[in-house]
Amino acid sequence: MDGGCVREEVSEDERKCRGEQANGEKPTAGEGTIQGYESLQQLLQANLKPEIFQEVSRLLLGFNCGKAVEPLGLPESATQASMRFDFDLKAFSFSADKELLREPRIVRVGLIQNSIVLPTTAPISEQKSAIMNKINQMVDAAAESGVNILCLQEAWMMPFAFCTREKKWCDFAEPINGDSTQLLQKLAQKHNIVIISPILERDINHGETIWNTAVVIGNHGNIIGKHRKNHIPRVGDFNESNYYMEGDTGHPVFETVFGKIAVNICYGRHHPLNWLAFGLNGAEIVFNPSATVGELSEPMWPIEARNAAIANSYFVGSINRVGTEIFPNPFTSGDGKPQHNDFGHFYGSSYFSAPDASCTPCLSRCRDGLIIAEMDLNLCRQLKDKWGFRMTARYEMYSALLSSYMRPDFEPQVVTDPLLHKRS
């Protein structure tokens, strides 16, 4: 695998994903691939001379403490599981400088991207059960790899049906302590890991209101808390407020035994102040569980989370679901195209970003995957000291502008050239 743990065998499903023939012929474009390759990194590595590829990788991925982000070795049981259950597996290590007064604060973090298992026409209970079985296997592999904190993708326990505007998909919604939470509570306690579980929440105590929610499960199997999605996309006639509205939980940071974490759900990654708020509350790792398709957002994907990590001096884990989900009834997406039965290809490509501008290669664009990063959280303070973004920010100026902007009589601060409208 490119840049991560080496895998000698290639499954037939992986060849199909790549569009590659078993006889080793040149790859052809398959669904979700880039000209037959699973990721940009894989395409570049296969087509550039080694010395050129190394320099291109430096420019694309940055340096961590003066060198490329290093591959991280994993136990044989994890690599065997990735081949047996056919999911991409990559692992890397971010380092930090040694300090005089603090010991390293090493934590191992994992992200899981997954496709659905059964067709969307299958009974909802069967769809959900099949996905939960798949995730169970991948969580076990993460635990065998020593992961301390694990985050799943947005609405991982269901197809991304919010594009359809059909209310029947609300049947996937569950209370905070529902089936998926109970499964992950058992796994969290069994493996001594913290798990972030983004679900479609049914708020039983408030009129069965539905929210897009991330449940934070502690390493003892307890529910530490929850965060509800702050920003709802309204792009064309794709409008998730058909199902839920903006969250009411603010920007919580959850202090766990492994560090301070936060969750910026999907569309919130387009809002810099949303990222900022988690940083102001002291986050060291911010997870961005997402569900987004290529035509809509892929050029933004490698940029926004990485920029947030730099600007806010924390680590970011970006997760996107993978695959093309077909629905029984056609719908439109406000893009001028005729009705269709799928939202597009979810391009996976989950990855980690560090506060020093370095990042890992991405997972596959077309297969399930688990990406792991070992990181020294001391790097967060080291980058705050180096760049001084917190000290040089002008929060009082921003606050005054925002307060003024919220008033009905707001007038933009625009200085017009006095000669701009002067008649010649």
C-alpha cells in the first residue's frame, strides 16, 4: 500500500476497484478510481521516477519535524484482517520535538471509512445489522493495532439517504443509547478505546426531534457526551434540513484519558469560525466525519481540514464515506441534471493533518478503509509557540465586527475611491 504498511497480496476486489487485470496489465479506469488508481498518491508513485515522486510528496504532504511523515508498523493480525475483510489499511507516525519539562504525549488515533453492505431496498433492520457487523470487524482491527481513539464516518449506520428528501429513511434514527451506541460501548470497554459515533439521533425527550449527532463513548464504555452538527448544507435542492436542523450543543471539547477531542461534523468544515471555536475551547484533535461526493467537493477536501489544523494548532482527522449508493426512487440535486437514483460517488480519501502543515496520504477512493496515525500531542503547543497565532490574533477586532454585522443597521467598512464614479 502506498506510503503505509506494505501488503504483498492484492485481492480480486481490490483489482476490480483499481480497474486492474490479474495478469498485471495496465490499470483501466474503474468506479471511484483515478485512471485506475485508488488514490492520487498511488497514481503519482506508479508514474513518477522515485526521486521526483519524493519531491512531489514533500510539496503535497509537507514535512513533519523536518522529514516526511513516517510509515507505522502494525501487527500481522491487523494486516491479515485487512486482506480477509478487504479494506484498505494505512498507518503513519507524526513526531514532535523533545521538550525539557514535558514527556511525550503519544496517542494512536484511527479513522474508519465504509460503504454500505446491502442494497437500500433491503429491510432497514437488515441494512443496519449488516453495516454494524462490518464495523465490528474493523474496530477489532483498529484495537489490535493499538488505537486509543477511533472515529467513524457521518451517519455510518445507514446509507446517506438525506439527498432523497424521503421521510421513510428517518426509521434509521435512534436515541443516543440505541443499538449502534450499545454495540460501540461494548467494543470501547472491551478494547479500552474512545469511540466517536456519528449517528442520526432521535431525541425522545423533545418530541422525537431528529438531529445529526456524534456520540462520544469513553474507554470504559460510558457515554461522555454528544455534539450535534452545527451547519446544514442547502445546495440547490439538496437540503439536509428536510431531516434535521442546526445543532444546539455549541462547540464542546471532550476531555478524555487520551487527550482533548472535538467533532466538526461534515459541512462545518467549510466554516473557518467553526474550526476556530473548537480550538478556542482547547481541542487537541478535531474529527471531521463527512459524507461528500466528488463533483460536489473533492477539490476542497485536501485543503480545508489541513488549513484548520495549521490555523488552530491541532490535529485533524478527516473521514469520508466510500462507494455509490443506489436508491429505489429517483431524485434531483439542483444541478440541472435529470432525476437520478444515486447522489454520486463518495470518494473516501480519509486522512490526517497535523498543526505543522504535514499530512498523511489518503485512504482509497473506492474501498473501505482504516487509517491510523500515532501522534505526539506536544506538537500542538510547540506550533502555538512557534507561530504565535493565538497571541497575534485580533479577537477584539473580530468580535466588534461580528457584533456590528449582526445588527440590522450594519454597514460594511468600504472605502470608495472618490474618482471611481467621477464623470470624465
